[in-house]
Amino acid sequence: MTIGPATSLLVMLALLVSGCRGAEEQRIQTDRPQAPAKETKRVPNLIGMTQAEAEAKFLQMGGALVRAKFETSRRPHGTVIEQQPQPGERFIHSIELVISRPVEER
């Protein structure tokens, strides 16, 4: 029985793949132990801080983008009254702050 060129190619490919797999397994076994996983950063609670304090804290943690919008509130003018993502959620590099502005008197 003769083996055709396509079958020969498949056999060679299978041998090559299995040889690579063995080399990969060997490499994994000889690597240094992996460092423990880093603790996931969490979004800090910025509510109640001034806008400047909240932005500084977020940027200090490695955040890159702070968006602010303003809503009328009876809370002290210029303080953070909401944030997204919420405190304790997984840290991402941007945050949206809702900042209080005074209620207009009529």
C-alpha cells in the first residue's frame, strides 16, 4: 500500500505539532514560579469630597479620565454626590462624577 502526498503531509504535520507541544510543556516545567496574582484595584468612595479632592485621588490611583456633570442639590456646593463606577467596583481608568450645585432661590 502506498501513502499519497496528502497523507504524508498530514502525518508530518501531526508529528510537528506533537513535537511542539512537548517543547511547550517542557518550557512550562522549567520556567520560574509565577508571582502571586496582583490584587485587583477597587474604585474608591469619592462621595462627599470636593471635585478637586476626588479628581486628585482618582488620578493618583492611576486613573486617566474624569468626567464631571453638575446637578442641583441641597448638599454642599462643589461636592461629589454620585459617581460611576460605584465605590468598591473594579477599577477602570475613567470615572464620571456628579457634582452638586446650589439650588436656585426664586
